[in-house]
Amino acid sequence: MHLSRPNLRRTQFLCSNSLRRLAVALTFTVPFTPTVATPIDYGLVKVAAAAGIPPAQLPVQVVSNDPALGPDGFALAREGSRLLVSGGNERGAMYGLLEVAEQVRRGTPFAQVQPAAARARFGLRTIKFNLPYAPYRTSPAIEQHQDVCRDLKFWEAFLDMMAANRFNTLTLWSLHPFHYFVVPKSFPEAQTFSSTEMAGWRTLWTRLFALAKERGIETYLINWNTFVSPEFARARNLGEYHSTWAHTGDGTKEKIVEAYTRECVQQTIDEYPDLTGLGITLGERMGGQTPDERRQWLDDAFFAGIAAARRPVKFIYRAPLSASTRSGGSTSEENDRRTRAQIEGLRGNANIALPVFTEFKFNWSHGHSSPHLFIVHGGKLSDAYWNPPPTHHQVVWTVRNEDFYVLRWGAPDFIREFIANNGAPHVAGVLVGSECYIPAKDYITSEGRHKTWTWAFERQWLWYALWGRLLYDPQTPDRTFEALLADRFGTEQAPDLLKAWTLASRAQLRFAAFHQGRFDGSLYTEGFSDWSNGGPFRFFDIENIIEHPVLDTKYINIAGFVAAGGVAPPGKVSPLQLAGELERDMAEAQRLATAVRRREQVAPALEAELADIDAWCAHGRYFAAKLRGGVALATFRKNGEPARQTEAIAHLEKAVGHWRELSAATMRFNKPRLPHNAGEVFSWSRFLPAVERDIEIARGAAKADPPARPTPVGAAVGKARR
């Protein structure tokens, strides 16, 4: 987003007054006992609530140091009239207690709780949560979450969800979070907030970290390097980007920024003892520097600050986003090896707990695509980070979701296959989440009897349950997720619902695997479009679908297929085969959704979820029709057969009907127009003229012109950020 200087100053002024009012008015309503509560205490409280028995009277014995169970593992067994809950550590014992609570809550008498055992597949099961403060993306779609993210009731609910689903790490991301946490002692001019405001922020973070700790959840702050507070930048004349939060471009090489960062890092560690660790994102806003200069900056600023702190921390080292002096994405094996050398050298820093977690974006910003790795941020990834096998660091995959913010999703088979393909011994775990969507304020759902939840993450409850529980134990059977569906919608409906979700979600997965995405806005699957930050959406017209490269190389794109005479190479899936798979799976998903509706009167909350299944089915049918139309149109252009042109037009006319179905399904329970990082409101109906234009392109009467830009969301710039 680009702001003129007068608008920038005005917006910052408005934001300053707004934030000051909110900070002074902060209240914390969550009961809080940070010096008493432990993960075992938390689990016992959950069991007691489910059983209706005071915690002190529960016939439970808890053991939290059984090494045979491994970290985070647990076992349930009977010892006479008492239930023995054993854990490999405190967190594992808590998971055992949560398993007991789940059984009792579903009607199992306490005396009949079934034996169970589980071991954690990955030690790091992480959620990526981008804060709306000094955010990576600057738009009303992000800033609307500021109030909710200051509410401890929200965080308590979010952390409860994480614990229930076996997530054990929360990472909080911001371009520059530190001025919300500390005032560096040597740089008082960096202070952004009044003393009263700063006390409110300290209370928020202190209590958030303590709430996480009592649920067995570790916490990290992850930033983007050479940013400083706007006040410090103005005082030291360091550049406007510290106020606009423009995250690409050349960064500063000023030594004062190193000193400022070093002190911020040290004080944050010292002043927040329940914060587990820190992390960095090496590359963006470091343009103009060589990779070696960036690594040296880390040594002199970040790692020196950690070394000066009073305690050790864990560390997430996000692999470099650039192998050149540019601020964009690129990779090289040489840069990978030099970065590994720096990471291995961190064993000499006594305040960095080993292993260091080295993080990569799985298939760039679109991890919900293929279960096989093809690219990371910048391009291909060499094996330098794990060949030879590492001894002081482990790999962490980030599975980003920039593909569906509105529609719900649930594909356990995809997650299991992803784990099977990418769980080598050097892999510590997986980080899931979005850069452009914050699951806090529910700005999507319209009001009505169907809305039985409060927060945005509760819409996507199945997504969190699938990722968290399968990362913990990929052998978790489908009946576990059927039971979660039964808790909400009834036992009889659950099996069909899970099958329907699995099939319908393949519409999203197949499109993102076929239509290669790279950076965040290069692919917005649910919207069949891409977008630029602050710029317009670009709908994927028929020309795009014919020519665009694939991500997963098991597919062949339409242009390549037609050029090869309509024959796919051995082992490849042709566009027509893909269309057939989509048609088959969407038909079965729709049949299952219809069966659910016919079985009994459907509650409004269930109907809202079924509407999303309807939407994905329409999306998949639309994509299938467009694939068939694209093959026919490309063949007509190659061979000049009029019948193929007629066929293309017929398929694209069918596609229009499917898009109308998609648009109707998404408007039943959602607001008709939604804010988006594109700087424009989003809706499916807005793309109908572009959908219809494909028919004219096939007739030769229209070129693939971009659709007209509609009205932006409110004030195009939103609020300024501090």
C-alpha cells in the first residue's frame, strides 16, 4: 500500500489517538493464577468440569516423567479404582487428562474410561499467528483485528483450542513487535506509548504468555529484522518505511539500528520470563545487502542481544528469503551452505537452546496444494541443510494458507500424506497459518441463528483439529474426527460429513497443485484469482488456465497437453483426467451433503457448514468445466476445427452456471462483501462478468482484458500502524 505524505500523517494521527484510548481502557477479565497453574493443573480442571467432580476428589493419579512415552506422549491405565494418567512430561500428562475429559464429556462413566496411549510424531506443532500490530500486510482486512487481539478472552479461547488439538507452540509475527513490549533503556526516544499505555501492553503479553505456559504451549516472537519503532526512526532520521511498514526494499545499515535491536532483544528476553523464544525472517527489508552482510547483521544485533540476556531462549531461524542483494525471493546452494554454517555456529552461544529450528515455506506461500515439495520461498531448495545430517539444528516446514479465508476446509488424507512424505529424521515439526488472514474477529459470518460462535478461528475448527491432532499422531483414525463432528452435529451425520469434507476440499487442493502459486497474492484459490497488495484482483480467465504452469509435476498444463497432440506423457495426469477426477469427487461430496440434509431437519449451524461443502463442489465443477473448455479452445486454435470451438463454448457456458452456484452458496450465511488485502472488497459475484467473458474469448469476440476495478473498501489506506 502506498500513501501520500499528507494522508500518511493524517492516518498516523488518527491511529495514535485510537490506540491511546484503547490502551488506557484495557481490562482483563480472564481469571489468572500464573504462579500456581501448570499443564497438569489445567488438565485436571478440564477432567473435573467434564465429570462434575471437584479436582481434589478425582480418582486420578498423574505421573509426568515416564521416559518410555517420549516427550508429549501419554498412557491411560486402570489401577484398581483409580485411573493412572502417565506422561512423558507434564505436557504429555496434560494430553492424557484431556483425553479423559473428552471421553467423559461424551458420556463415558469415569469408572469406564478406556485405556489409551499416544506418542507425539513431531516435537514442534506450531501455529503461525500474524499480529495486527506493525503487521506484514497493511490493510483494513488486517487492522480490523486490533481490538480482538487485545482481549484476553479471545486468547484464552484460542489457547484452549490449541491445547485440545495438541498444538504446543504459538508463534507471534510482526515486522517490529519490540516497541509493544519494551522501551530500550539506552534509547528513550524510541518510546511509542505513554507509561500507562505501556503498562497495558506489558500486562497483555505477560498474561498471554502465562496462559500459554499453563496449557503446555511455548511462545515465540518472530520479526523482520531492520525495522525500528516509528518514533525512533523519526528521531534518528532513519527513513519513512518504519512508519509505513513497507516490507520490501533496501534496509538500513546504520550501526545505531544494530545497537537498538540488540537492546530490544535483550530486554524482551529479560522482561518476559515466560516467553520461550525468538525468531527472525532474513531477507525482506534487507535489500542492498549481500547474504553475508545479512548474516553478519544477525550476529552483531540479534545473536549478540540474546547472548547478553539473563537466560537462554529457543530460536527459529527462518531460512534466507534471498540469495542475492535483492529484497525479493531467490535461492542458491552456496547460500544454503553458508547459512547452515552460521546456524551450526550458534552452538557457541550459551543462551541459544539447541536445536535451532530452521524454517522453510513448503511450496512457498501455498502449502495447501501438493503433499510433495517443489519450491520454497525463492525457488528450489537444495539439500544443504540436512546433508550431511544435522546435529545442532532441525528443519521446520511452514504450511501456509493463503488459499481459503472464507470457506471451511477438511482433508485428513492430504495431511497424512504430507506427513508421510516430509517427516524425515531431521524434521522437528510443522508450522501452519497465514500471512494475510488473522483468525480473530469474525468479519465473515452474517448474523443469525447459524452463528453459534464468536471468534474467526471457530469457523475453521475442523482445520485446526485435523492439523493439530494429525501432527501429534498421524495414525489418529477418522473416527476421532467423526466424533468431533458428532459432538456438534449428531452421531448419525458425522461419517457422511467427514467424507464430504474430504472430497470437497480436493477442489482447493487440486487447483493449487495444478495452478502454480508463489508469493502470497499470486494465488487465491477460493477466489479463482490473484491480487497485489493494495491493487486489484485479477481473475484467472480461460487464457490463464490454458497457459499457466503447474506446481505439481504430475500434472501437465493445457498448452503442453494440446501441443503434445492431446496425449499426456506416461505418469502424468492430463487436464481432462483432472476434470474427470473433480467431477467424480464433487458429485460424491454433493450426494453426501444431500444425504445429510434428507436424514433429519438440519440445524442452522450445520447448514452453514454444508453451504461451504456446496461452494467447494461448485468451485470444483467450475474448474472442471473450464479445464474441458480450455482443452477444446486450445485444440481449435491449433487445428482450426469448428466443432472444438463449439465444444469450448458449451463447456464455458456450463462453467457460468457453476459459478452462479458458487456465488449463491457463499452468500447464504456470509456477508456479501468482505474486506481483503487486495484493497478491494471480495465476493464471488463480483467476478461473474469475468466468468462470462470467457465465452466471448472462445468466440473470438473479446480479448482477455482484466476486469474493471470495483470500489475499494472504505478508505483505501485504512489506519496507519505503529
